[in-house]
Amino acid sequence: MKDPILKLGCFLTGRNYKIVKSCSEASTKSVKKFLAAILIMSIIWGFIGFTFTQRYIQGSMTASVIVAAIMVFVVIHIERQIILSIGKNKWSSWFRIVIGVVMAIIGSVIIDQILFKQDVEKKKISDIQAEVNNILPLKTNQINLDIANLDTLIINKEREKAQIVDEITIKPFVKSSTRSTIHHNVMLSGKDTLIARSDVTIVDIPNPKASFIPQIDTLIKSLQAQKSLKEEARLTMREDLEKDLMSKTGFLDELKTLFSILFSSLVALLVWIELFIFFLALELFVLTNKYGDKGDDYDETIIHQMNIHRLRLSKLEDSSIKVLGN
């Protein structure tokens, strides 16, 4: 394969390889220059997309690679808007500058979050401690109220059980009556007559309230188990809150933490400004190369081909008018 770098440059920039080969060395160098700028931007934004997906979206390796590829695709096509433009378009330039400023801010912020990761983690721990101190009293009061309610229920059930036990101790048996009907044949006025007689039998049976005791015991055990869980939760509440807050890595939360670090430390702010200028220069690199140079004969060749094609169309249109006129 001849000129693989030039072919790759033409593929990424969108320029026609055959036309570039027929042009001067200036066009070849221009393609390679644009290729270098695009590769630098693609590597940086691919890394940013990959890191952002893994850290904040909690994406898998495959998802991170896909997002990185999408970022590279977007960067290439944004740069193509400038590279493939013919002449100097002020609106296109201003639009690219706005995009460049926005992307430079985003890129510098994300890179700063990676560079200042340890500082962000330290500041985040301090902020989490303050947040835990605000939340903990509310959580503690609520769990203390739940434990107090459970204690009240347990005391009431134990009192109810004690009353039943006292009653059973005093009266272990209760009277119970059973009624039975017996039929007899008797002679009345010379006729057999069936007479029913009811007999009532009174016996002692165990106090039925004794069956309530196992049910109350089961309920008391359940309430005591709930109370034990609440007490354990109260002991580990601070630790659980800290783990819960630390496990959630939010982009906006870390962004707030980062800006608090930047505005409280002159060194950190200067580093961010340098990164912003670096990203902005990279974003506008292709734009300045395109409109800063005098240009190359590739654009002139495209314009020449366009003029020839327009001339052919104009002649064809004139010929058609003459034919229709005749």
C-alpha cells in the first residue's frame, strides 16, 4: 500500500485521495497536518468519553469503548465541517469557536477531575462527614421513636400475658355444661307417648385463656427481634450512612467539589486555566490551520472543477433553450 498515512488522512478529513495525489506537495502536507490534529483530538476525546462512562455512568468495558468511539466520530465530523469548507465562512468560524469553547470547558473540567482525584476524594469525605452530621440526628430520633414504640408494645403484651397467667393460676379450671336430650316412651291415657327429657351435665375443663399464652409469646418474640434489629441499625447508622453516600459517585457532586477546590486554591485554579487554554487551542487548531494559511491547490482544484461543471451546465441549458426555441 502506497502512502498509507495520506490515505488515512484523506479518509478522516474527507478529502478525495485521487485529487490530492494530483495536486502539489502543499496539499499532501496540508492533509497530513489536518490528520495529526484530528488524531490528537480523537485520542483525547476518546479517553475522556471512556473515563466518563466508566466513572460516572458505571458502564461496562464494552459500553465505555462504544462511547469513546462515538466521541471520536463526533470530533472527526466536527473538524470535517471546517476542513471541507471552500473559502472562508465567518458564520462557520464563529460557530466552531463557540463549540470549541464549550468543549474546552467540558474537557478541562473532566481532566481536572481525574488529575485532582485524590483532592476531590479528600474534600468529598469532609463534605460527607458534614452531611452525615446533619442527617444522623434525624435518623437517630426516628429509630429511637421506633424502639420506644416497640418497647411499649412489648410491655403491653407482657402485661397482658401476666394477667392471663394470674387468672389461670387462680382459676385453672372453669365450669362447662353439656346438655343431652333423652326420649322415653310412657303410657298416657292408654297410649304410648314419646317424651323428651333434657339432662344438663356440669364438668370442669382447663381455662381456655391458656391457649392465648403461646400466641402472645410468639408476638413478643417477633417484637423483640424487630427491636434488636433497630438497635443494631442504630449502632452502625453512621457507618452505613457514610458507606451509602461514598458509594454514589455523582458527576454534579464531584463537579461542585472540584469547583470548591479550584476557587479555594490558586494553584488548582491556575492548573485548570492552563488546561482550558490547552483544550481551546486544540479545538481551534484545525480552524486556525484552515483559515490561517494561504491555502493549497486542493481547494483551487475543487473550485476549478466546480466552475467547469457550472460552465457545462450553463452551455447545456443554452442548448436546451435553443432546441426548444426551434
